[in-house]
Amino acid sequence: MNHNSSVKTKNLKPFKKGDDPRRAKNGAACIERIAWTNLFLNRLAERLDPRMAANILATAYEAKRPWAITEVHERLMGKVTQPVGFQGEDGTTGNVLFVKVVQVKDGNGNGNTGK
């Protein structure tokens, strides 16, 4: 195993099991982060002139900045749906996902419902 001498791990402390205010139980952003984000966006909206923001975005769009193009297109046409990708057993990749549904029966011929 190669160790990179520039990586410092001595004082790293992993998450402990159980409740942690930095993590939400369902995997979403924690309440503290959501509150901070809302406060930040509200303060930004109070101080930023909408015409100035639109001008900045339009100028960046005209300059063909990728982030501006994405922002304008998402605002006008909605976000693009993301394809589900996979890697096959032979190493090929693609955008099609096949699902095989199997019903398991017990010795009496009962299916998934147990009846």
C-alpha cells in the first residue's frame, strides 16, 4: 500500500454513530444549513437589483459562458432529465436499464403476498 506523505490523517475524526447535527436523518441538508441558505438568499435578494442581475446573466450568456447558458435554458425550458446509466458485464456502457421481476413462490404455490 502506497502512502502519500503529504496526506495528513492523524487528527481526522470520523463521524460517530447516532445523531449528528451536521447530518439529517433522511440524507437531506440539515436544518442549520437550510436556514443559512435561506438567510443568504434573502439578504442577496434585498441587496441585488434584479435588472443588474439580469444584465450580468445576459452578458455572460452572450459571451457563451457555459454556466450562463445552462441557467438561461433551465429557466426557459426546465431542467433536463438525467438518464440512468449502467455498465454491462462486458464493460460496455449505455443508457438503458432492464429490470427483471421475479415472483418467488413457496412449496404451497403461494406468491409474494403469502396467500
